[in-house]
Amino acid sequence: MRVGRGGDVSELCAGDSSGFHNDGVNNGYMEDRGIRRSNQVLIWIAGLSVVLLVLAAFITSNRAPNQLDASTPEGIVQSYLTAIIEGRHDEAARYFTKESECDASDIDRAYISDTLRVNLVSSEIKGSSAYVKIDADTSSGGLFEDGYIESHTYRLNQEGSNWRIAGIPWPLWDCGVVDK
């Protein structure tokens, strides 16, 4: 123990009530422990955030679609697209107007991606006509890979009390083409 002139020990006790001189030698260990602990907390928070984001994406991408009322224009478009996606082309063709040149053989030639998701954007009824706008979202399958979104509007006519799809509706590009 070092004693100052005249037995003064105040130099040894300056800034530290423990009686030991605080020169910062031992503080490095304590500071490193504190930094490591805060880094571990940040890593846990970041990891938990990633897990929650992945879980949220999984839940939203795998939920069942809302079933719309089949007597409405929106419900007819949903039923038509569901039948096409599930490969029931004869059933899908029943949603066409009586005057339509389209039939199940036209649907047979249409391409539908395995990753297709369809979202209702809007609908409008004007007298005996209705317009239903959808977004067809086709992803490339990967978590960070790009896809593309196509917007399509269906025109429906009222036939009696039922709504029917008029024109050449997506995913068709032509109807009534003669095959060789």
C-alpha cells in the first residue's frame, strides 16, 4: 500500500469509495461484458423479428379465400376462376353468356400459373351490366424472387336473374378458333 506524504491516503481513495484507486484497468472487462450482453439482446430481437415476419407471410399466403355470394358479379367471377384453376373447364364455361363464342375447348388452351393468386380490386353494377376488376398475381415461387401482377376487368351481363360473363374473359385471349 502506498501512502502519501504525512500518511495521507486520500490519493488512493480519490473517486472510489472502496478504498482502491480507480484507474480504469478493471473497467474494460465490465464494459466488454455490457457490450456483449447488449449485442446478444439485439441479436435475439432481430431473430425474433425475422421469425415473426416469416410466420406472418406464411399465414397470409396460405389462408383460404373468402367465398363470395355466387349470385353476385364478384361471386360469378370467383366461381369462374376457381373452376379454371381446379381444371373444371366445362363448369367454367357455364358462366359465359348465351351469345359467347367461348367454350370449354378455349379454356383448355389457356395457361394458368401454379402460383396464381387472384385479388378482387373493385366491382360496379350499371343497370344490367357489371364490371369486376381483379389483379392476377403470379409469383415466381421464391421468397425473394419477383413476380408480376396483371389487372383484368370482366364484363358481365344479367340474363334473367343470373349474371354471366361476356366477351373474351381472361385467361382467354381468343375464342372460337378452329384447331387443325
